Amino acid sequence: YELIEGRKTDPKEGSYTSYLFDKGIDKILKKVGEECTEVVIAAKGGDRDETIFEIADLTYHVLVLMAEYGITLNDIRGQLASRHVVDKKVKQEKMQ
């Protein structure tokens, strides 16, 4: 994350990360969407190695998105920690 953040504040020529920041939020969001789809396709195909590869790509692009908006890993950790352990939908299903 720090490396990605650094590319935002100090762009490097030839850096893909710097390119994404230069192109802006629409390009970043397009890549996040593409990578989401590729994760789904790889997982649906049952290819574990390809799924790992695509999850890594998705994670990278989500980190770029986070840096673009100034969202930190601690922000995400805090959000996850604040959630209830039992999902509301799961709880509803158990109550029926």
C-alpha cells in the first residue's frame, strides 16, 4: 500500500500505478470491475492457481482505488471490526 501511495504523490515514468493515477478514477474503477469479473470466471472454472492470480490483480487495483480516495488499510480494518459477527441475512434464515 505504501508503494502504491508513493506513486500517487511521486509518480514514476513507466510505472503502471502512476499511469492509473494519471488516468484518474474512471480508469481505476474500470480496472477494478474487470478484475472482479476475472476473479469470478477463474473461480467458476475451478482453477485455483488462476483464481489466486486474479485475486492478486483485484487486490492490487482495489489498493490503487483506496489510495486514490485516501482510504487506508486501518480504515478497512476498523470497518470490518465494527461489523457484527452474525450476518443479518444468516440470522434471518436461522430464525425462520
